Amino acid sequence: MGIRVIAAVLAAFCGAFYGLNRSEKLKKRVLICSDADKVFRLTETMIRSSGTDIYSIFSVIKREKISGLSFINKLPDDYSADKDFHCLWRELLMNEPDIPQEEQGILLDFGELLGTSDIDGQLNGIAAVRSLMQELYLRRSEEYHSKAKLYRSVGVLAGVMVGIMVI
């Protein structure tokens, strides 16, 4: 009987941890959107104020410790003739498994527009991708608030049900 009780408790914990994991994935999506918006704002400010080049912009952004977009830390600090910023941005972003496809698309557009036109063109492009990311942030935030508690509750309930069946 003691082993069955232990198995039941373990099943309840497994269900709870699964629900927490699903809830954290939703929270991570919200964090990615908010961090992307922060990168967009910083870039926009630096381009608007002094027409800063992309390498200087990202050396400043790296100091901000943006956790949701960890691939940014792998970008080069200085210009190098053998490494194209846009190709490196695309490659690093596509190799980031935690960033969902919609966010990747917006971030790809952002990376492609940097340094490819004059200051006004870049600012207009950043404003466009920023508004897309803000819409996505609202959707992700709403999704988190409506589903996170459900995932946690259903996880615990499923674990308890399995535990009861084991006993």
C-alpha cells in the first residue's frame, strides 16, 4: 500500500510540474515580445538621436541583458568584412529554438531593415515592426492570462486523477 501512495503522490507532482511547464512557456512568449519591443525602442532612439550604426547599437543592447532574446549576445561588436550582419542575424535567430515562428518573422524583418536605408527609412521600418510586435504582445499577454491558470489547474487535476487510479 505504501508504494501505491508514493506513486500517487509522484503522479500528482508530475501533473503539477507539467502544468507549470506549459504555463511558463506562455510566460516566455510574453517575455520575448516585451524584450523585442525594448530592443526596437532602444534601436529607434539611438538611430533617431545620433544615426548610430548597427554594431554600436547592439553593443549597447548587449549591456542591457535582454534574456528573452539571447541570440543578440552572439552578434559581433565590430564590423568585419567576412561576416555580414544580416546573414548572421538570420542564422542566429533561426537557430534559437525558444522563439515562436510569428516572433521570428517580425524579428527577421527588423534585422533585415537595419542599415539598409537612410535614417527616416529605418525609423519608419522600426515603427512598423514595433506596432506588429505590440499587437503580438497583446495577444500573447491575453493568452497567458486566460490559459496559464488553466494549464496549472488541469495539470494538478490530471496528476491527482492518475494518483487516485493508482491507489
